[in-house]
Amino acid sequence: MNESKPLTAGGPFPTFRRFFGWLLSWRMIRRCLFVLACLVTSLALYHAEENWRGRRTWKKYRQELAARGERLDYREFIPKPVPDNQNFATTPFVQSWFEKRNPEEQWHAKDNYSKASSTVKALKQRAEYVDLVSWAAAFAAVRSGQRISNETPQSNRLDLESRAGAAPAVLEGLKDDESIWAELRAASRRQSAQYPIIYDLENPWGILIPHLVHIRLACLRLQLRACAELAAGQSENALADVKLMLYLADSVKDEPFLISHLLRVACLQISLQPVWEGLAEHRWSEAQLQELQSRLRRYDFLTDLKLPLAGEQAAGVLTADLLARKKIRISDLLAQPSRSAGNWVTLFIPSGWYDQEQLNYCRLYRSQLDGTFDGPDKRVSPRQVEAHAHELEREIAGGRLGKGLNAILHHRFLAAMLLQALGKTLMKAAMAQSATDQAALACALERHRLANGLYPENLGALAPRFLDKLPNDVVSGTPLKYRRSHDGNFVLYSVGWNEKDDGGAVALTKGKASALDFTQGDWVWRYPEK
């Protein structure tokens, strides 16, 4: 029978006792302290080097931008105060836009237009008239208290006689907003428009701009009203409404926000619908045409685009600075406040990292714009825009631009969160410039028709009596394409974003029969065939 081996004092624990004794010995403690000191020293040296390099390179690049006239201090973009008696935005109706109200209590949620608009098909392109007959039927349903159906068929009665017959009912349906237009028209005589925006320098991306939606909705109502007035033979009233729409659109011209610029472009396109209808039906007089032409010729959307582009760049620079000073957190930018891992990482990031993030943000931002447009010449280069877009896509595909470790190591993490693709913005600015140039030319062509009984054979015949200088195509830089059509009208167009002369043909979006694809085909101004 085997006898068990007796346990020594302490049993199996002496092994652990010896291990912990070794681990806690002065020799091992000295070694650990030495390693820790090396790590702390390395981290301190890394922070010092990163801070020195970041500050140095960012300061140098910032000086280069300043020498080119670039502004990076967001405070410089805050508009200076305007006296109340000169400020359009101090009128009570505009002030109400900035009051906190439930959506159903807003002015645009309670008028007849909002109730009737759900039944009427929105315009897809400026080559058809507003369906006043459908609008008249929709307003009649509102007055009678009938249930408004989203499936109400459109009338498709777009001839002048039908539209003229429906115009009084449409104007009657819009009368509940009459006091609003009177107030806005009186306020539009003031020299300036500065909305009561609070420019929050602690969170530039959280600045509230509620007036934009109100401006757009006001322009949509004025568009319908002006088109109805033209059909009813009230061209002077229609001109007043067009001028008010243009004023509303221009009231955001000096705001340093890209979204304000895009809103202005959208409202300009809305305003041109009644201009187009009045020209198509020969409703404008010589004096009215001159006024419209003069007003439209003043637009320079590409030059005006520089302010909001610079403002957005400065907002990105400010954001990096706020992160460096711990005023905001990365999770605030990610819209994921519950995920705080990124916030913990920032506790160990040297300040120089933010400097290099600012540097690369500005470089990438500027690289999207270099060679893409020329404000004074009113030119845009779609080829350059597309080349920069592809380059940005390669940065993303290669992992150098994103939210991963590679982007952090290459100092492009913030750029991935803040950088916006600017291609569509440039295209919309170019389309707006092309549209205003074409509208001004169309006014000059109509003046020629009034004086001579027909449109000219070529655009050169307009100068100098009807137009002092012909605008060039914003894309090609050559004269806009023009030809008289067999029905006595004309076709006027730009070669469009594809930089190809498609003979005045527009392109449709695949799968959407009535939606235009503005990246293909030409940008055309034409009237319905007689």
C-alpha cells in the first residue's frame, strides 16, 4: 500500500510565495520603474515633437492661406449689426419665424395653399405651365370642406384660355396670405436683410437657421400667385411678386452657410417660372422686360459662392480648435453621444495632432475647389470637379480618409467627419448662373420680337440695342447655343455638365420618366410648341 508523501510546511504555496517575492523585490521594482520612465519619456517626447511639428506646419500653411486672402477665423464671417430701420428681418412676420412653435401652428401649415398643395403635381422642369385648373379645383375643395385626396388626377389643361379661366379662383384661394405679402413687400424696401441668427462659436454646426424653410415656402406661394396673375392679364402685379421672390432669395446672400447659398439657388429657380410663363405667352411689356433683364444680369452665383465656401472651411477649422480645447467631444460630431470610446482617446492626443488635422482638412477642402470655377469669368469646369471627386474617393478607398486607424495616423480623421462633397454645390451654382443668363437673354430676345415682329436669326443681332454684352456659356466659355424653331419660337441652351452639345436635348433620369438628369444632356430654355 502506497503511502502519501507528507506535505511540507506551507503546502504548495512556497512557489507562489517565491514568485511574488521576486515580483515585489527591489530589483524588479527598479526595472519596472525604469520601463515606466522610458514609456513616459517616450510619450512626452512624442507629444513634444508632434506639438512642435503640428504648430509649425499649420502656422506656415495658415500664413500661406492668409497671403492669398483666405480667412480662417470664423468670427470674421459674423455679419455686422444693421440698424432696425434698415433691416428687412425686423418686420414682425419675419421675427415670428424665430419663435418656438409647434409645426402645426406655423403660418404655412394653416393657409389654403398648404391644404390644397397635396393634390397638385409639383413642377419637374421649367418647360411646362403651372396647372392652374388643378389648383383652382383644389382650392374649391378646401373651401367646401371636401376631403383632399393625394390621388386627384391632374387636369392637363395648360392652354391659356383654360388657365385664364382658372386664375381668378386661384388668386381667391391665395387671399388668406395677402397681409403677409403686403408686410414683406413693405419691408423689402429696406436696404439690408440680417436675420437674428445666433452665431454660436462653441458649436458652429449647431447654429439654427429656421428662416430658410420659411423663405422657400413663401417663394412657392408667390410663384403660384404670379403665374395666376399673368394668366389673368395682371402682369404688373406678377412683376411685383417676382421682384419680392428675388428679394427673398437674395436676403440670405451674405450668410456664411452653404445651405443658405443652396436655398438662394433653389428660390431663384422658383422665381424664374413666372418669368418663363410671361415670356412664353408674351405677357411682359417692354418696360417690364427691361426691368427683369437688368435685375437678372446682376447675378453672379459663382463669385457669391466664395463666401459660404470660406465660411464652411472656417467652421471646420474652428471645430478642430474646439476639440483641442475640450469644448466639444468627438461623439458630438458623430451624433453618437452614447459611444464615448473616441472621447477617451482624445485625452491622450497631443495638441499638435489637431493642428495637423486642421492642415489636412484645409488642404483637402481646397483641393476640391482648385481649378473648378472662376467667379469673375463666370466659368466652371465640370471636368475638374469630377477629377477632384474621384481623387477624394481614392482617399476614402485607401483608408487615408475615414474613421479608422489609418485615417488617424494620416491626420485625416476630422476631415472625414467635416468635409463635404462640393461637386453638386458647384453644379447647382453653375445651373443657377446659366438659368439667369438664359432668362436675361430671353428678355432681350422678347424685346427684339416686340420691336421687329420676330426673334433674330442670331444672338449677335441683340447688341447693342437690346443687350450691351452677350453672356457666355458658364461651362464652355463660348456663346450660348441659339436657333430659331420652325414654329416661330427659339431654343437657347448651354452644353451642360457633360460639356457636350446634345443639340438642345435634355436627359431624363433612368426609371423616372419626368425627372431630368442635369449631369447629362443640355440645360435648355425653350417654349412649348404652338
